[in-house]
Amino acid sequence: MLCKIFRTIFRWITVKNLNTMTFDENTGGDTPMGLLRGIKHGTESYHVLFRRLCSYAGLHCVVIKGYSKSAGYQPGVKFEDNRFRNSWNAVYVAGAWRFVQCNWGARHLVNAKEVPKAGNKGKSDSLRYEYDDHYFLTDPREFIYEFFPLQPEWQLLKNPISLQDFEELPFVRSLFFRYGLYFPDSNTKAVMRTDSTGAATVRIAMPATLQSSLIFHYNLKCYENDGDTFDGVSLKRFVMQSVIGNIVSFRVHAPSSGAFLLDIFANSVTPKEYLTGEPMKFKSVCKFKIACEELQTVMVPLPDCASGEWGPTKATRLFGLIPITHQDALIFTGRELEIQFRMSKPLTDFMATLHKNGMEEKRLSKFVSHTIIDDDVVSFLISFPEEGQYGLDIYTRELDLNSSENNEKHLLTHCCKYLINSSKRN
């Protein structure tokens, strides 16, 4: 019963879009509507309103002060002054204290890239109101990733952590927990340091129930100045994303010493939704600072293939293409290669394009071909003109059995890509 009352109060506060609400200026400042007006004008706060409404209902509610990884925060930033100070609530329900963050449950900042100066607030014109249930009765083990109370007992953890531990925790957002994601490696931290070759790997695990629908993307930028290129090449080409089972990996090879920002996005869509060709919105689930202190090996960018993950998993997920010969994203081969897939449903109009740094795609087109074997196996044949690293993009579309009636065709869609190292020694 108490939980229902708490939720009613939480929903009453968080569903209101203050950007569209108007208020009677004669409304008393100590009333719920007066407090909402104060929140809109920046003179009141959500946690005060939530505590006030709880007190009206005779419910136990306290205000907790501390730090938060809020808008403008970037992984690796230290909590050294009043920047990122925040307040939230804890409520006593079902024999235990649980957290409530009405502000984050009601709205979030978008396009907040710069860390605010001490004592300053982020720009209010980038506020977007969007309900987020994650911040109602949040599990303390999840809440600690974003909020650190000044009083350790209000972590509500069996083993409280230090402020330094909080800074080192990976920078995750509510969507990370909504999708049931987790880090399989215990050494995953907010700042990932590269080895002497400039390499660092971030691995994220997803629940088995979402393996067929969860799609990831990423962005890599310079940490200090937001630049997204190196020597005229997109920094995305220095990251190799791949999926094996329920693990998605992002292997970064820093092109130079310095710091970079890896932003990882996700969205859950069905293959049917994906294949419509409509733009998809991806939201950030976590960010990492990639720190390369020294670089002993010069890393060349990956071939300029279509964006997204490498390997055949995407082909299986979207088109039911089952790899026969090559299950891994990375292939080592000689001067000739055959890649085969089995079709679990009718597909048509296969196309493959070969890419290599320093060579034109048109020149490489004659070195790749495909053939259909026994109606259900597609075979791609590649003869490499020279040794080196290549990228192979594969496209296809579903065979529409009703196409003769409506004269429509499914879109030709990218289904997977491979990274291939060709050498005489293989």
C-alpha cells in the first residue's frame, strides 16, 4: 500500500512537463503547485517537493546530499569542489530504505558536453522532459554508479565504497540497467588505460533474452576538444566492435598518445523494425575515458567499411544467415578465401564490397564474387590482389513472395562485415 502511495506521488511530480505548464502567480509558494512553479523558475527543487508531499501523506522521507555524475560530467573527472553536488530522497518502504530521484525521473539534459565551472549550472534550454522509472525505489547497488552520498551510511550498501571508488566506477546511465547489462570483467573502470600498442577493450554482457534484439553502436572522440578525426580519418575506424554470444566487445586502438572518449549506445529493435530502413534512435548506456600514455606501435585505421559491429552475428540476427566457414569477425588467410553461409529463409540480391586502405573500392570490385549453391548456401569468393588488411561488407535483402502483387522490394541492407588479413604465410 505504501509503495503505491509513493509511486502516485512520484508519478504526479515526474509526468508534468514544466516547459508547457503555466502557473497562477498568486499561487502560494508553499503549496505543491507553488513548488512546481519554483522548480520551473529554478528557485525550488524536486526533492523538496517530494518530501513535502510525503509528509502530507504521513510517509517517511529524507533528503540526502552528495555528488552525482550529472549532465556535463565525463569519466575521469574528480569530485574536488562543488561541481556536481546534488540532492535526492530516500523513503522507508517494506521495512527498508530505498532511493528516489524525482529530478532524473522527470527530465534529463541533452547535448551537455562541457563540464560546468564551479558554482555554475548547466544550460536549462537543453532540458528535455522524459519519464524514467529507473529512479523510483532504485536498487542501491545500481544507484551507487551515479550518486555518492556525503554520509557513507546512506549508500545503503553492505560494504560502502570511497569517493575514489565512486570516481573509478564505470560511467553508466539508467538504460544500462533497464536492458539488464553488466560488465563481465572486474577490472572495467571509468578510465581504461591502453597497453603499449594503444589497445584497450571494453566488454559488456547482455541478458540472453535480448541477444536477438539489442543493437549497439559507439562513438570515439578526443577527450579534451571533441574532435572526431585523426589525420583526416574518422576515429570510429580505430575501434573494432564485435559480438560473440551475449558479449559485445569494443577494442580501441588509440592512433596517438592522449585521451579519448568512448561513448557506447544501444537500442532494442526487432529485425523487422531494423529492416524498414527507418532511422533508429540510439541512447547512451555508458562512457569511458581511454587513456594512452605512450604508444610504441603505430596503428593504422580499420578499412572504411559500413559502421557497426564486425562478424557474422548481425547476419544471423537480422537475416537468419548462419555462418558455415567463418564464425569469427577476424580472418587470417592466404591470397584466396571462400566464405559460406546457410540461408534459413529466402534471400536475394547478395552484394559484397571489398575495402583496403589506400585502394579504391571500384578497383577492388573485380576481386570478389558470390554464387548460390543448392538454393540455400551462398558462397563468397575473394582473391586478394596483394597482401594486407581488408574489410568485406556483405549486403542482401529478403525475398518478398508478394512482390509481384505490390511491385515493392525490400531494401538492400548491410548484414555483416569481416576483417581479413591476407598473407602468403597463411
